[in-house]
Amino acid sequence: MKKVLFVATVVRTHIRVFHLPYLQMFKEHGYRTVVAAKNDFADGKVDIPYCDTYVDVPFARNPFSTSNIKAYKMLKKLINNSNFDIVQCNTPVGSVIGRLAAWKARKKGTKVVYIAHGFHFFKGGSILNWLIFYPVEKALSHITDTLVTINHEDYECAKKHFSAQKTIYINGIGVEIEKIDSCERNRKKLLQQLGLEKDGILITSVGELIRRKNHETAIKSIAMLDNSKVHYVIVGSGALDLKLKKLTSRLGMEKRVHFMGFRNDVFEILKASDMFFFPSYQEGLPVAVMEAMASRLPVVASKIRGVTDLIVPEKGGYLFAPHDADGFAKALQTLAEHPELRKQMGEFNRNYIRDYDLKIVKKQLSDIYFGAE
């Protein structure tokens, strides 16, 4: 039986979020599936559908952590003793250690695939990231059979400067449009949960409460809106939870900013919202934005790599620099005042996102993995 190894830094917030359809795809093609990643479940109980074997590898997101030495040794032993047909590497640290650990096995025929969800270096990014991550990616491209990119900036960079045997662009990791379409739009239910009147206007963000997602600027932008009916719904949890709540209190916005934490009904929340707000500093190709587009929402977001692949300015939403709280606020105010514009942009986004449907992306990846079978 053929075998595939999925390597990533963490299970719950990466493998579970992005790769279950592709583990299923390998199972359907008769592969034995193995996942090597750190257990980041709060209760320690790992649950990975379509995974035959799970190996808990102590990856650290900090590339300089000494625990990554142990992770490398564990992974190298696993790969050398298992005769994998494919090693699929993901996440910055996981992909570096995974490709190094597969070096010997690759010489014996194992194919090494790296799905870059967004290089840590990008136009407008920090010089330090370019100095650290660009040389590493360039060097490791020599031991990469297939480098898969999910936005056009990364694809052009990899094609021009890197040396993987194949460099391929795909339309992200897929958005489940049919599943979103099947969700009921129960706006009344969400308004009741938030204790709001039926004429409330809901601006929603989805993302971890971490610096990269830039919720601080988002909250400041919401505070600038001169409309008490506008409410900001934040879906997600993270290390900045308390800090952001203190900021909300300091701005006198406790009644208009709603922290909903981690939710399993994100699609339902999106479909009950009026617009989507995404002021992130850095993305590869953001799934949250794709899901909002599939939910027929206009999008106000940062003008950054990945987001510019998705949002057509003035047609599907508005884009600004991540620190431009005033620009964000004016765009949100415009959308709040013009329901027909919201509907028009939402319909444009729903039509635009069709090419990123999960079925299309699965076909693209299936061609990469099984095209020659």
C-alpha cells in the first residue's frame, strides 16, 4: 500500500483546518495516511479524520527553538524507516524540518511536496524576514520536487528565484461553497444572541486574536463610526483577548464590540452579517475572506498579498493599508449607509469566488499527486 506523510507544525489549527479534504482524497486513492505534527488540542485528545497514524512531533513555531532539533531527529527516523511515497510539507517550520528530514529518502524515490500557505517574506514585509526566510526557502527549493503556491506574488517569486523541480499555482486550499450555501441565514437568531434590535448592522471579523490579525486597528476603526446601530462581531480566540477587551472598554465600545470566541457555526454567523472586516498584516490566501465572499458579503480589508488576489476594489469591497484606521472607518460607514451597495458587492464576491471552490482545488491537487498514476 502506498503511503503519504503530512507534516505541519500543529494539528488542531493547521491540519484540522486546512487538510482534512486532502487526507480524505489520499484515502480514496488507496494511500495509508500519516500525520506528523504537534498536539495543540487543549484537552490533549487528538482527533484527525482520515488519518491512519498520528505521530506527535514537538515542533516549535519559533525556528530557533531547540525543541526543533528533537523534532528533526524524530521526523528523520520516521521517514527513513517508513518508505513514504510522498512527504507533504506545510507551515514555515514544518516545511523546513520536513524537507531536511526527507533528504535521504528523496534520493530513494520519495517525492517531497511543499504547499506554501504564504512565504514569510513578501512585498512590504520586514527586512529581517527577508534576511532570514528568503535564503532558507531558496536553498531548500533544491530539495523540493513540487512547490505549490496559493497566491500570485509567491508564485512569481518562486518561479523566478527558486529551483524546485516543479512550481505550481493553485487557487488556495479551497472554500466549501455548497456547504455555505446550504446554511440557513438566521439573522434574527444572531441578533437575539447579541441582544440587538432587528435594524442592527453587523460587521464581522474571523481570525485568531493575535497581532498579525490586527484587531486593534479594527476596533479603533469601529469606534470612529458615527452610527450606534453598527456592531462589530469578532469570531476567534487567542493571546490578545484580554488586551483587546481592555481597549474596547477604554474606547467606550463595550456595547458595540462583541467577542464571540472560537465558534463552530462561523458560516451561519457570516450569512447573518452585513459586511466583513479583515485588516490583517500578513496572509497567504485568507480562507476567512473566501468564506465571507462565498457568504455574499462585501469586504473591507488590508491591501496585502493574498487579499489582493481576492478582492476587486470598488466592486467587491475596499482595500487600505493595515494601519489606515481612518480609511477603514470611512469604507465601513459607506457600506453601513448603503444597503444596496452591500448587496451588489456581496453578489459580485459570490460570483468571483467560484473559481476557488473546494472541488476545483481538489482537482488541481489531484492532478499534482495522481496525474501520472
